[in-house]
Amino acid sequence: MPTPILEKESLIPGRTSKLVLHAPQIARNAHPGHFVMLRMSPDGERIPLTIADTDPEKGTIVIVYLVMGTSTALLEDLKAGDSILDVCGPLGKPTHIEKKGTVVCVGGGTGIAAMHHIAKGHWRAGNRVVGVIGARTKDLLLFEKELSSFAHELLISTDDGSYGRKGLVTDLLRERLETDKDVFEVVAVGPVPMMAAVAETTRSFGVRTTVSLNPIMVDGIGMCGACRVTVGGKTKFACVDGPEFDGHQVDFAELRRRLGAFREQEKISLDQYRSQHGN
Amino acid sequence: METKEKKTVAPRTDMPCQPADVRARNFDEVALGYTKEMAMQEAARCLQCKNPRCVKGCPVEVPIRDFIGEVARGNFDVAYRIIKTTNSLPAVCGRVCPQENQCEGNCVLKAKGQPVAIGRLERFVADNHIASSACEQVTGTNSCAVPLGNKKMACIGSGPASLTCAGVCAAAGIKVDVFEALHEPGGVLIYGIPAFRLPKNVVATEVNGLRQTGVDFHLNHVGGRTVSVTELAREYDAVFIGVGAGLPVFLGVPGENLVGVFSANEYLTRVNLGRAYDFPNHDTPAFLGKNVTVFGAGNVAMDAARTALRMGAESVHIVYRRTRAEMPARHEEVEHAEEEGVKFAMLSAPLRFNGDDEMRLVSVTLQKMELGEPDASGRRRPVPVPGSEYDLPTDLAIVALGTRSNPILLEATEGLDKTERGYIKVNEETGETSLPNVFAGGDIVTGAATVILAMGAGRRAGQEIVRRLGGM
């Protein structure tokens, strides 16, 4: 049964939107860290997206995406009142959350939305949440308002200095770790280079660092092994063993290469889609 | 076998196929099926044994002698009803069963080299039959049960085990809901077995028949996640778990995560479920390789190799550490693969995958093997030949070494006993798990096995469910 879109909010025009979906069975069972598999058309590809929020009482889940290929372009063409053909989940292992002190939640790009759900979990568990978010420039920063509801402090950076501190999230993170010895965990969700940089930053501090990985997936339900990542020298399957792993153990270089495996075909597909849809 | 007079037995009737050079470049079905005349000619070869050994070789005990007798007399509809008394998916089984190890392997004519082509006849009977109702499609009869009060049962997964279980229960008047994790029903029949071996409309016909008899398919429902076994067990009078195989097994050699190394499950799912053969009209791409190497020697390896050819590969090698004689694939698949141009590198084992600076696969290093002393399985153990390493240029490697159990439902379900190998433990007579009125069957119980074994398990559990719910 197709999944209705109740609300759509454009966060970065043409590039990133927030969708509120009516998916009561998923909302009821989803925890921070979970993801869903989506397919937008009968000819479409299955893609994974991390759940950015849930409201079990209303039966809704929130997803936020960046338009990168045909599937996300198809998603961006939908509006409130339309339905998504297939939404399947919740999948993956949920974030490990326990009351332990101060957690730093680092988010970048659309990862800030996914991070928001994890921050909410830590906030509710009684942890002190320090949000650290960044973007290239002010207009590309999203989910600040939503995240601020579940963060005791929110630190912001932009590459160009148009908002918050000029610099990278890792600058803010390093300063924090140098002065705040109560931080028991750093969680990072965002682009692969950002997560890799966060893991490098925290390594010397010996702080537990969890990253939420976004490899290519096909079924998302533990069948195909497309999403395998090397963690601590061992092959893990992000869809059933993850998607969250110890950032100090992840082979990010391999992940980055594997994410590019279908780049040429992704371009062919998107070009065809754009030529048929005139945008 | 004792025959006083030596009778000459006619040779087995060939089944027409698409020419190898044509079919190697399309996804249409390879084997075209018997005509009525061919079927009757082949059926006439059957000796109609008093004690038919073929039946004992069949996991669901199809009354083979009887249906073949009817085919020989041209009574095809009677033959269909006979098959359907024990086999709910004959059009599927006729195409994918390993007959040479089962019914045909037991045929007394095999001693003369050519057993009756039981699989081809089963397929003919199924394809030739046009059901007059959904009830007949599912059960082979037009006397389906009236609804059994308000009894209802749930199947998790929609592969051969669940489809069979659903059919048995629905025919007895039990309301059936099937919960499938993917967006299309059929399980391995859809995502795994390629259309050139099992056309998708064969599966669709079976699923539609079930739908019309009142079975509802709930897609995108992951057992253990979207719906839990516990809540289904509360809501339904019985539950059947048939979630199939899980994570692929890899070789465990260096370089296995290079770009260009895939599991057969991923490669085939992209092409079959995702219709990557029609990219970019369908959005899911498959990785394109010029020089493809497939590891393994079962049906899945043959499927992957033949799919790669059809996707435009220039050369496809199957690498296996034993010899042709030990290959577990159906003989017909091996023959078809060879006719289509797949090359076999026997007695070879991979040592490592080699990549370029961008971590893209460029070759695989293989080592020659020779057969030594027999191992625990009774087969001669392959042992490496020192100094025999060589590189095979490869830009797409497909690993088809089987699967492990899928952890999702098992981890999420408390009180479900598992075997040492991590599969679901069941009572062999009934298929019941450690949870009362929760049954399981297929690959999630046995580990990777055949379609017909999964169907047998689905049938056994379905019959037990019907008995308990008072439908006999």
C-alpha cells in the first residue's frame, strides 16, 4: 500500500526537503538510528534513507533527503497529498543509547536531520546533548530549529563564516573535547569526509565515536551484501550489523570508493530522467 | 530390473530451446517446452512400474507414474489434477527442480541412460492447463472449502515455502495474510531465479491464483520489524515463517570489497527484481563487466554466469576448486551455460582480488588444485598445486558460495529456538517451532536448499495448520 505524504517542507529549494509520511506501523516500531528503504515508481530503484523523526501517536515518520540521483529527484517531484509507492522498515540496528553524561552530536548536510533523531533519543534518556552542526554556507544549514529542541547547547559553523563560527565542525569539536572532559561519546552523521574527519579528531582524545554509514544498499534486509563495509579489518553488513559503527575502526576510503561504484550509470539515469521531465 | 525380453526403449524426447547464440543475448526463456505430441511421445516411454521408484525420489511425492499415464493417453487435465494433489507449483518445479537427483534419478530407465523426462512433462502439464477458476489454479479442483468460520493464519515471506503453505490453508477455507519484505511477491522465484529459466509470469499466475482465493499480500512488511512474530501469533490462529536465505557467504580472500566484486544475490537481485537488464528504462543499474569471473558451481553460479553473458560480457568464467563431476548445479543448467559460451576453470581456487589505484577490480589470482584423498563428505579433497598461481583478468567478480541465515527475524523474536548453525529449529513432523502454533520452513530452517524442499516444508506445515484449525 502506498505511503501518503502528509506534509512537505522545502529546506533548500530544489535540493533538500522534509517529508512527513503517514506510516503508522513503521512509526510504532522505529527508534533513533533506524532507516527505511523507499521506491518511488514501478520502474524505480530501492534507496535507503535514515528516519529523521517519528510520532508514534500520529503514526508519522519524517525523512529528509538531498537530491543526488533519479530516485531522490523523483521524491522531490512529489508533493503533500501524493504517495510514495514503497516504504519499508524500520531497518538496521537502533542507536545504542544509555544515560551516561554528555554526548556530542555532530551533523553535516542532510545528516543533521538524521542526527536530530539520535539527539532526541539521548535527550530523552537524560544525557546532556551538545549539538555541533555545519554547512558550507548559511542557506545550506538545515534542521537547526528542530535540533535545538533536543540540544542543551548548539554549536554552529559555516565554511564561509556566513553563520556561526567560520570553519569546520571538527574545529568546534576539537575545542570542545579539549575543555570538556565529561563527553562520553561523539556521534557523527553526514558526508563520508566529514565522518572520517570527526573520527580522526576524536581519536587522540580516546572518546567513543559512532558514525552512521550510508553505503549503497539493494534490498536493505540482509540478503545481498551490497552494503558491506570494513570495520576493524572485518567485513560488516551495514543493513543488519549497522548502519552505526565505531568510527575509529571504519575504513572510510573503501566506503568512499564503493559509494562511487555506479557513478556513470547514475548519471545516465539522471540525465534521462531530466530530459524526460524538462528540468 | 528384470526383463525377460529385451525391449528397446525409445530415446528421450528432446525439448526445443532457443538457439544458444541467440538466447545468450536475451532474457527470454531458454527452454521452450514440449508440444502435446512431444509430451505424449515422451510419456509413452514410461514403463508404468508397479512400485514407482520415481515417486520416492520426489520431496512432495507427486504421483508421477499416474500423471504420466494420463499424459500418454492425452488426458492432460486429469494429469494436472493428479499433480496438484501434492504439488502446488508444478509450473515452477518442472523448470527448477534438480530432477536428475530426485525423480529422474530414481527412474528405472536411467539404467539405460535416459530416464523419462519427468520434469519436462510436469512443466508441460502445468503450462498446458488453463484453470477455469482461481480455486482450480490453487488446488487443481473446483471444490474449494467454504470459509472455516473466522480462522486465519499469517505467512511471513512469499517464496515457495510460504506460497505453498498459503495455498494449502486457503484451499481449506482459512483466511491467509502474507507479509512480504520486498515490494514484489515471490521471494527467490522473483529476485533470485532469472527470467530465462523461470519467466516472471509463471510466478505471477500462482500469486494471482492465491489472491483470487482470498489470500492478501502485504508488501514492504518485514517480519520482526514492521510486524513482529509475537503480535502475529496473538492476532492469527497460526503463523508460518518462510523468510528464506540471508546474508551471502564470501570467499574470505584479500580484495573482496574492491569495486567490482559482488555477491550473486546482489547481482541477480539487481537484474531480476530491479530489471537492470532494462536500464535505464528501469532505474536500478547492474555493474557491467567485460571479463566476468563467477565463483561457485551451483545453480546460482550458473544463473549469475549466464546473466552476465546476457548483460553483454565478452567472456565469462566459472571458477570451481573441484571438477565438473562434483558441480552441484542441475545438469541442464551446466549444459546450457556451456552451450551459451560460459567457460569453466575447474580445479582452481582464488587467492586474492587485485585492484587499481581507485580500488576497482582488475584481476583475480587463482591457484591450480588437484584432487587428493576423500574428505568427510566422501568427495576427493582439492589440494593446492604449489607454484601454480596465475592471474585471470576480471573486472566483474560474482561470488556464489551460498548464504547464511538472515538475522533480522531471529534476533527480533524471543523464545524462537535456533539450531547450532543459526537456523530455526522445528519439529520435523509438523514444522512447528518452539513457539506454539508458529511454524517455519524453507531455507530459514534448512539453510540454502531447493525450491521443492521449501515447498515440501510449506505443505507439511500447512496441512498441520489445517488439521489443528479443524479443516480436515
